[in-house]
Amino acid sequence: MCRAWDEDKGLETVRYGVIGCGMMGREHIQNINLLTTGQVTVVFDPVADLAESAATLAEGAHVAASLEELLAYPDLDALVIVSPNYLHADQLRLIAKTRPLPVLCEKPLYTDPADAADIAALADAYPAPFWVAMEYRYMPPVAALIEQAEQATGGIKMLTIREHRFPFLPKIGDWNRFNDKTGGTFVEKCCHFFDLMRFILKDEPVRVMATGGQGFNHLEERYNEEAPDIWDHGYVIIDFAKGARAMLELCMFAEGSRYQEEISAVGPKAKIEALVPGPGRFWPAALGDAPVPQLIISPRAPKGPHVAEIPVDPTLLAAGDHNGSTFYQHQRFNAAVRGQAEVEVTAEDGAKAVAIGLAAQESARTGQAVLL
């Protein structure tokens, strides 16, 4: 008989069920495979070929024919939701009702603001660890910036995140081409960055101003005669309660950039920057080795940047597209499931990141600032 989760601090191996077996689902499986205390035992995807391939990647996991079958699988301790954005809320409701095991839910937590109150209540009553996947916190150069920013800057007054990257990749059913299934680019792509802003500043946003649109990507594509409406660029400016200001600059037709993410925090003493390259598999072999992440501290006096390289284990780079962060996130989630650590990225964190993204979508659509 299947049972709901009971905290077991003696659990040696966490047995995972993976819901959604596309590209990101495979990245989660690859990183769980690297854990000495983790094993994927069951997978589900409505696309049979994806599920079978993922089961092979997981070294012989069972392929469930439905989410209900996955939840009934006996050898199961935790869940990872990697399905399309618009499915998360209903899948969480079914899990909470059927078998509320520890869950790591990919971002965004939900896409429809009408789900906010219900998911908040569900998470508040959830009897097991509930973790929202905000991988960017765990990228080694970003983690180094987070650790050192306050002391290096003397208190952050300005925080800027720039992502210059490749366009949205193809997805099964083309769901990521449309706002109604993604929540919009500022939700789908950028809630990671809004989470980082809150986490770095240790503060809450009070006003969001944004502009964005579809300037280049997907304009000629048609899906069932419907044109994509997903945006490919924009700016978001956020005022925080304690006086700091943050800005996001997004461009999704800039894959020629040396670094994909550039994060800078500035205070009265100095500026600190984290430079993060994109996926190594996209780096042209003709250009030699892919760039190495950097952390740069530039004091006001005496002037002169201090540059440190922060290399990432090649094994972790080979296990996904997120600079090793998926592995470090899974280490921590796995420890929480085994009762050895606390949840670090809560449902409240996930919901607040969605709320900022939705506010940015609304501000860009109306041309008006949105108060939070």
C-alpha cells in the first residue's frame, strides 16, 4: 500500500518520480543520477517516446501511463514536476489530494493569477517539503556574489541582471510560444531573476515598471494557423521597500554574447559582478574552450577590479545547461527530504516571483507602473 510522506531521517536513498520528460526533465534525471543518495524509479510523460527515453536515462525506471499511476507506484519517496507551466497548478492539486510526497516543482509555480490563493493554501497545509526550483540561486558564480555582495558593496543600492541569450527552444506541443500557456515571458523566463532580486536584496518589491515585446523571434512561425505571441526582449525596473532599485534587461536574440548572464550589485563601497556563460554545447568549437564564469569586485578606492575565475566541475556542466546549479539544488532538496536540512526555496518564494512577473507583463502591456 502506498503511503504519504513520513519524515525519515534514516532514509539512505530517495526514490524519485519525475513528471515531465522533456529537455529539462532529462536534466533533472541526469543530476539525480549523480547523487549518491538519489535514484529515479518512475517517470511519466504523455509522449511515450520521451518517457521511454527518460526511463533509460534513469537506468531502468518504471514508465507510468498516467500521473495517477505514478503516484500509486510503491517505490517512491519524492516528486519532481517538470511539466509545461500551465499544468503545474492542477498537478499539485492532484498530488496534494492523492499522495503528498516531498515535491520539487519547476518554476513558475503557476501561471494564472486566479490560482494564487488556492496554491498558497495548498502549500501552507502541505505535510511534506515543498520546494520551488529556482536553479539560478545555485550557479557557483551567482552563489559567490550572493555570499559576498553585502560586505563588498557596503549595502546594495542598485542591482542589475542582464540576460542576453538564445531564443526559446522548441517544445512538445509548442506550448512555450504562447502567453496563455507560459504566463508570458516575464513569468516563464524571468521569475528566476525576480527571485534572485528578492534573495540578494533581502527585501520585497513595491513597484514594477516594464516594457517589452516581440521584436524578432517566432514572427514567421504558425501553429495551427496561430501566430506566437511570446515576447523576446524587455526591461523591468523594480523599486524595493528599503530603497534599493533593481533592473532586468532581457534579450533573446543575443546568443552571440560571451556571457549569457551578467549580474552587478553596486553600493557605496564597490561594485560586484558575476559573469555566467551560457550552455557549453552552444559555444562554437572554433572559438576554443567555452568561457569560465567570473566574479569581479571593483572598489571605488583604491580603484581597480579584482577578477576571480569560478570554474564549474565538468561533470556538472555535462549534466545540464544551468552551470552546475541543478545538481547543487538537488543536493539540498535531497537533504530536506531525508530530514537533514530545511527547504530553501519555499512556495511563498515561488509565488512572489510569479507575482512580480505578472506585474511586469501588466506594466508592459498598459504602459503603467504596477504597485505590489
